[in-house]
Amino acid sequence: MPLNRHHLSKGRDLVRTAGDHASDMFAPLTVVGRGMRHHVAWAKGRWQATPKERRGPTVFLVAAMLVGIFLLPHGLLFALVALMASAAWAGRAPKAPPAPPEPDVAEVKLTALYAALTPYLAGPDELVPLYHHEGSWKNVFSGWEFDAGGRLSRLEIAYPAYFTDTEPAARARIEQVVQGKAGRAREYRFDWDEETNRLRIAALAPLPTDIAAQRFVAAPGEIVLGFTDEDGSARTIPVQQGGVPAQQPPVVWRTGPRSGEPHLLALGVSGYGTSSLIRSIALQALPYADLMVIDGAGTGEHACLVNRPGVHTVETSLHGALAALHWAAQETERRLTALNAARHAGAAPPADVTRPLWLLLDHPTELTELAHAEGRPDPQDLLELPLRHGRAARVTVVVADDIAARDRISPSVRATARARVVLGPAGPEESHAALGVPLDIVPAAHAPAGRGYARIGTGAPVRLQLPATVDPLDEEAPAALRDAVIALLPHRDTRTEAPAPVPSAQPLPAHQDGPPTVPVELDPAAHAGVDLAKGPAALRFRPLA
């Protein structure tokens, strides 16, 4: 060892030894000094906590105690010994080591995201790769934001030019990785900029789920399917949200003769509200239209509409569905004939052909399978005429079914119903097939009932939250939501009208040359206290046309 290095090493050892001895020698003074600091801090805190009106008496009391100690024999010595003992006791605990600095959220989470994306975006033949195992996330990530809980809320990612960003499968793979690292409890919008090879990610706020069924501010022929983000709608409407007035942006579907999308196809995961959507549409259309409901599942989800004014029939059996749809096809043809005759004569069309007719079909594929098993006609084939000429004849068709049964829906329905709704956390392929375009939003792992996406015509898909339209006959549903639906059902007010005589039971005429006769109540005045229990209703019969 060189001489200078030997001297330096020996000098360091001597200094270290002297420091250790000094610390051992002055350890009691260090303990007492630490205790005195504790006492001073305690006295300062008590003084600041003492009200101003009590500080004078406190000073006087302390001064009297000091004078008394001074007058006692050996009082100052005993007081000094007691003070040193208490300071040594208070300062016996060593100084707490400084807390380690909290790790940077961006450093931790973005490093993990960069490592997860590297196997999918790394190129083995690239000279200066953006993604490699020894790279830094700061070279590819920009514009990141985190919320108060440390979750990723916004990020911009650069990816290499050779990445196949035009293929839905490649995009879905990257989106799945990003959602897994950022959190699957939220929805994320992915904006792929193919020109600059940039991917912009934004976490979406949850949509409101406390909007119950109610009368929405909309024109006749406009149906409020649900509510969406502020940038997904061009207007807002007043609603009662949780019992408080609010403004929410709606998803509006416009129907009628001048509508570009006269029919609707809704597909959803089981339990996410396809039947609730049918009920919501029925309640909004009843004030100005006639309804015919086909419940293919036969679960009684639409029993609350039975014998209501404006509801022609609610069918759950295959025989009843075939008869009702056969009449609907004949009614569409009759309306077309009457409208054309009135147009050629230059006269106003009759009122019975200008009043809209809505055909609401819930799970019709269940009846299709039953018809195939019994060798009977497919009920969906009878929708050909209403679908093709429904806009001119003021006939609107709404089909709701399970997303797994999409292949069993007739091609006519899939080709004609250009207003689309998807409910529930469907996969990328299923959403693409149902909406007709790739979905740029990744659904959350656990979505509330009624959550989905809507696409009207050729527009971009938007997020959708249905209004809570529960079955009023479901005793497990909240009472407030049931009362909200009951208040929208048309019925006769028995407090102001005398009960009508109950007609004798007579067989209804067959559905041959004209529409069937159906029971219709006298007055559709609304009242929230309607009794939904089945019993002898005051009804009379009249032909529809």
C-alpha cells in the first residue's frame, strides 16, 4: 500500500474512533437536550391552546410556583434535578429516522406499462427501437395524467410505424394490455392517430345510474334511449336525477316518415337491460302511438302493458305471436293502400293510418327455435313487410335479443334496423358485429345494468346508460322505481269516472279479412296509484280500424 494511502486510511480510522468516543461521552447530554426540546415544544403547544382570557392567570400561577420553589430550602437544586430527570426520560427515545420518500406514481406505473407493451411493439430488426428491454418509457409516453387516487386518467403513446394499427385484432391486443395496467374498473377511450403513429388514451367518467323512468322533454317520434357523455350529444334535457332536477345529454332516436333509421335492433348480455329498453320505449311511445308487444322469452316482463289503452296485444306464445305478426303485415299493407289512395285523391289520409304503430319484439329468436321445432313458419319472416315499408306506413319495429343469438336473427332485421344498441360488457368482435364499426371504447370489467353503447345510422358509437325502467310487477325492485313506471302507464281514473259495465265473454273474430278486435279502456288518464293486480277490468271492445 502506498505511504499516502496508508496515512489517509489511518487518519480516517482515528477520526472515526474519536467520533465514537465523543458520541459515547456526550450521549447523556444529547438525551437531555432532546428531552428539553420535547418540553419546550409541549409548553409552546399548551400556551397556544390556552385561551387569551386565561393566559394572565396561567402566567401568575407559574410565577407563584417559581417563587415558592426559590423560597424552599434547596428548592432550586431539587427542581433542576427533577427537570433533568424528566428531560432524560422524555428524550430517551432515539430520533426517528426520516421516512423514505414515496415512489413516483408515474415512474412505477408507466415503467410497468412500458414493459408490458414491449413484447407487442418491439421490432427485432429496428436500428433505433422505441421499445426494447433496456429502454425508457420517457421516450414514448407523453401527456400523462393521474387522478387523486393515483390511477391513470390520460396518456399519449407513440408506437412504431410498422405496427399494424389498421387491424382490429392488433388494436384490441394493445387496448387490453393498457386497460389491464391502468385498471379494469373504468372505461377507456382509445384514439388511434394512424398518420402520426400516436395512441391517445382517456379514462371516462361513469354515467349516471340514478335516473328513473319519467316523461322526457322530446318531440313526438323522438325516443330517449338513455344518456351519454357531454360530447356524445348536441343538447341536454331536464331530468329528475335522484330526486333533484338536473340537465343530462340524451341519446335521441328519431322515428317517423322522415327518419333515416326507422327501426331499432338492440342486443345485450343477459341481465343488462334489453327488456328494460323495450319497456322504456313503450312508455315513451304510448301517448301518441299504438303498440303490439311480442315477449318471446315468455317471462312476463311486459305483463304491466296488458289491457292498457293503446296496447293492441301482448303475446307470449308462438300461436299468438304468429297471429299478431300476420295481422301487423296486413295492417302495414292496408296503411300503404290507404295512404296512396289519399295521396292520389289529394285528400287528407284517415286518422287510423297516420297514428304510428310500434311492433316491439323481445327475444324473438326463442320463438324462432320453437317454430323450427314444430315445423311452423318463422315469426321473423312476417316482419319483412313492416321492415321494408314501415317508414312509409308509420310502422316502427324494435327487436331486442341476446347478443349470443345474433346469428339467429333474420338477415332482414339486421340489414334494415340501422339504429343499433349494445348492452353489457360485450367483446370487441361482438361489439363490432353488432354496431357495424369497431368500438373505440373498452368496456369496464363490471358494468352496471343498462350500460352499453348506441349507434344511430352512420354516426359514431356513443356510450349509453338506460333510464331505470323496472318491471312494476317485480316485488324485488325498489318501490320508488316501480312507482315511477306505474305513473307512466295509461289507465282510467276510477275516482272521477263511473265504472263501465263488464261485457259478456264473446269469442273474438278470427284474423282473416281485417284487424282483430281488442279490449280498450275508456280513458287513458294517468294516475300513480293504479292497482296492477289482475281482476275484472272495466273494458269495452271496438275494432282497431
